[in-house]
Amino acid sequence: MRVPRFVGLMAVDARETATAQGVLLASPDRPDFHRAVVDYVVRQYPPPGVEVPRGAVVTVWFDFAEGEGGGGAGVREPRVPRPGGGGLERELDHPKDPFEPLVL
């Protein structure tokens, strides 16, 4: 049998698809995976379409790994620029004359 595509599915839909296709799901980043409902799958291994035996374990992740992108709900929402610091900023002192003679 071929591994179905789980990326983009909510946790509850991924579990139903896995049951219907005869594979098992594991999620190292969600110990409470059996209770997760609205989290979206962002990665899976083996990838979709790979031939596996019935009952094989497919690992799914709900957060991106380091360097892969954002995490949580932010992966599906556009990122807006952060607001500036605002408020008063400390004024810097005027620079000194670089050619000022030294007094010894």
C-alpha cells in the first residue's frame, strides 16, 4: 500500500485517514496526539506515495523543525511587521572634534 498525504490535515482528520488506509500514526512533538484535534500536520515521514506494508508507522509533526519556518498558528497566517519601539528615544551627545588638541 502507498502512504497517504497527511500534510495539511488536522490531527483528527489525519487519524481518521490513517485508520482508513491501514497505517499507524506517531507524533514525537505531541505526546497527547490521541487528544489533539485542530493542530495541522506540517511534515510526515515516510513521504506520501511511498510503498509500505499495512500497519506501518507514519511519523507526523505539527511544528516545523529548527530552520524550516515558523511554528504554531503562524505558519498559516501572514506575518506583519512588528511595531516600532515608540516612545521617547535618548538623544545622543554631540560628537567631539576629532582634531581637538590634547592638553598634557
